Amino acid sequence: MKDHKHPTQPTELDERGVLRFRRNAIICWLCDTGRLNLNETRMLPGVSDEDHQQLAQLLGYSVSGYGDLSYVDDAAWERVDDGDPTEDEQSTVTEVAPDDRCYYILDARSVVGNCAMWWCPDGQGYTCEIGKAGLYTAAEIKGMRITDVPIHRSDVERLTLQHVRVDHLRQAGLLAEYDRQMEAERKEEKVRAARARREARRRSET
């Protein structure tokens, strides 16, 4: 049976002008959520260098970084699109306008639990909820404090996880039955503890 090569992902410029392989959103989600562990994939039996090459491409590796991977040989490198646009493609290549709001700003001084703290819109406070965070232009992030770290929205949104706060569940009354049972159990435990202390005191007096 003929050995068919994996297809090579097309390349494209990202918002910062870096030439990358076109990423697969599902593969990136599996990696970002820990369902796909890249270190473990290197240990899997029967997985070829070509499999790892395709995985790196689907993760949206930069072309320059791809060439440095240990499992990318000369033959694989030669199959990569050099990224030079054809005449037809040149008309579709666009740059990010300087007034585009592409950056979230991380307040590196503060962490709530393990959650990052972000600037709100117009610099009006801070929030851990990315949906309430502000987006800023390239001009607005210049000259900021070292603790105010601009991060491109594509990177932030790729790494964003959804979670539900327990205090919000409790405020909505969704844990009322659980809280009632736990409170009853705590009261019963106090009764048992008091009974045990009385019994111990009675024995010590006899």
C-alpha cells in the first residue's frame, strides 16, 4: 500500500504579522484544556515524526519555530509554504489598523485564586471576568507600567476557560438543600460531641 504523506497546513499572517500555520480550533482547545498533553504524545507508541509535524501545524506553530522542532526534517521543511503571497493573494492581505482594539491588559500585581486580573474598559477598575475586561489599541498600550502587561486578544481568548462560582450558585438558592443538610449534620455533630464530653466527665467523677 502506498505511503501517503499528511497534508501540509496552509500558512497565513497573524494579527502581528507572524507567519503561522493555519490553526485548528478543536486541536487547540484540546491542548489548552489539558485533554491533549504534548509531552505525553511524544511517548506514544506507533506515532511517527510526521504525525508530530502535522500536530504542530494544527496547533498554529509559527513557521520559524516549526523549523526548529527536533522532529521536523529537511523534507518536511521543504513542503512548507514560504508565505510569499501570489498576486491574487496580495489583494487579500490586510494589516491591523492602529485603532483596532486588539489587546487586553493584565494587572500582573494581582491574582485572585488562580485567575488573572484584567483592566476594565477605559481603565475603570479591574475584573477577573474576561467578558467584562476592556480591549485597548496598540497606541493605548504604549508606555505602560511594567506591571500592566498587554496581551493580544487571540492569545487570551484561546486560553480562556469557563467556570461557575460557588458563591453565585449559593446566592441563586441552588445549594439551599445541600446547605440545609450540612447545617443539620453540623448540629448533630455538636450534640454528639457534647454528649461525649458529659459521658467522659461522668466517668472521671466515679
